[in-house]
Amino acid sequence: MPDSRSDSEPLIATPQALLELVEHLRQAGRFAFDTEFVSEETFEPVLCLVQVATDSRLAVVDPLKVGDLTPFWDAVLDPSLEVVMHAAGEDLRICRLRTGTVPRRVFDVQIAAGFVGFSYPLSLGNLTYQALRVSLLGGETRTDWRRRPLSEAQLRYALEDVRHLLDLADKLGAELHQLGRAEWAEDEFDGFLREIENRSEEDRWRRLSGLHMLNRRGLEVARRLSEWRIEDARRSNRPLRSVLRDDLLVAIAKRQPANRRDLEALRDFNRPHLLSKAGEILGVIADAQAVPADDLPEPAERHDDLPGMAMVVSLLSATLSQCCAQERVAVGLVGGASDLKDFVRWYLDGQDEARAPELLRGWRREVCGATLLDVLSGRRALRIVDPEADVPVALDPVADGEQPS
């Protein structure tokens, strides 16, 4: 489709030009934005570009030239302005790093698309083509966005990430309203934003693989090592994994070496940067050893799957797929195997409504939750209707006399 927006001089490289752009964004009332960043070599991602689009203008902000982006972030956080994005998670985490919070009015086209018949998650290129029949430019996927000067080809490529976002938002928004699902999308946007805002880097240690092998003292060692690693990475501006790998952190927490010799005996610890930190690591372990037993962390709740859990989840997964196909909602947006396991455990544990699983909350209950509950309780049954169909099963009510006792 034709694009009449001005991008003849898209590069914003001075503080004054940024202020003029922000004034334009405020007058427009809504805008799309995306970022290009590099995160492989530093603790915090290096923000290299910010791409912006309104109905009448396209622009690329160069943070390495402009410096302070506070006026722009103020516009992003302004609740009177709508921000349109695609797969906004990483971009909003950068916003949170820079400002301490996230915006309240975000329309994520990837999420919205999942409510109106598109799959989820869907790349921007695929979504733009499927929804608008527009193919995006390619060719700069391997670019190091830190290098200057930027070429015209790089700027054109960067703008492709925002060029069609407002058109996508208009189209998907209209379909959401037509289907009566605008509130569903708003609820999902809000939950998505809360998750980003509430996610604590300090709780990262709870997501380490292998914690189930540790006793409570080992968990305290892992927690303190994780905190030490974060501070060291922040201070040296290095990625966490380059300070201490996850698997090695857990191995140290499990073995809890008391001296340098035991520590250095651990596999892969014989790296110069780790050897130089041996004293600090032993100090962390000693501090953890001094914590009173009553103050040690409790193990995370761990569920051992019942013998028939895999089969039950498979049946419920078929039910979930059938519900989503019927409602034209993407399965990936609704939930997966872990959500179905939570659902089954809740059902077996007494069905406490105050602790209802995600699949029985909000719009998910309407799409699939009530039906899943009917299948699990024997009130409805799966029936194969056509093995060659995209949705080969149907859900039939079970008469009272046919239900299992």
C-alpha cells in the first residue's frame, strides 16, 4: 500500500531534533516505536537506535549521538499517548531499565493478532504480509548497530520495523471490536505490562536450572552467589554468564567448597577470571554458611507428575486446540502444557476458586477453561470426527447416566 509519510531526513541525532520529534509525537496522540540494541557483551543492553512512526512521519533516533533520551521516554510513559509495538517485551525491559517503569497504554500487534485468527507468536514480517499483504525489506539482519556512520540502507531497514505498525493496529483493532474482543486484548496487554514491571532481577536465582538438587543451605548459597554475580556483572558491565555460568553457580552451591583447593577442583573453574574471584566466592559461601537454619530459603514447590499426567495433558491439549480453533484464538496465546498441568493439579487438589489456574481466569475461561473443566470432570467427551481435518475432534455433552461414577 502507498506510504505518504515523510522519511526524507529520518535521522534524529541532536537533542534539539529529539525535542521537536517528541512534540510531534504528543500532537499525534499515538505512535509506534521499536529499538535496535546489542546485549551480548554487556550487563545492560546497549541501546543503538529507536525507530518511531506516526501517521505522518517516520524517524530514527540515534541514542549514541543524542545522549539523554528522557524526553522520549517521558512520551512513552505518558498515559494520554497510545504506544503501538510488536513483541514489545525486550523493548519495554529497556524502557524499565532507563525509567524504572513501563507505559500503561501499549497496543501490541503480536498479541492482538492472536485474538483474531492469526497464530501466536507471529513474526512482524509474517504478520505484515498475512494481514496487509505487504512484504518487509530485508538485508541488514547481521548489522552491528553500534557502528557509525549508519548507511541509508541501514536506516531504511530499521524503519521497516515501525513503518506498518499503525496500519496493523488499525486493522487488528477494528477486528477486535467487531468480534467483541477489545477487552480481552486490553486485559492481556495489562497482564503483559505487569509481568515486565514486576519481574525482579534479584529473583533470577529462583529460575536457575538444577535448584531441585540443592538442600536449603545450598539454596542460600545459590541465592547469595546470584546476588554477587549480578553486582559484579553490573560493576564490570559484563553479561552474567561471563562472570559465572548458571551451571557452575549451581555446582558450587551443591558442593559448597570450604577452601580454594576444593573450589578450584570444580570442573571449568580453572579460568583466569574465575580464579581471580575465588576469594570473593569463598566469602559468599562462608556468609551463607553462617545463616541460621530457620532463615534459610524454602525449596520451591515441586510437582512430581502422576503416572497418567502425560496422557491427561494430551487429551486436554486436544480439547484446548479444538476450543481455540472454534473461537479463532491462537493456542500459543492461551496456554501450553505447563498451564494444563497446573489446571489438572488444581482440579485434583480440591478446586479452590481462590487459587484458580490461569486457564480459568478472565477471557481464557470463556475461550477454553469451562470446556476443559467439563472434559476433566466427565461432563463432555472428545470424539474423532475427521482425521484429515485441521480440527479432527468434536466435544459432545455426556448424559448424566453415562458419566463415570
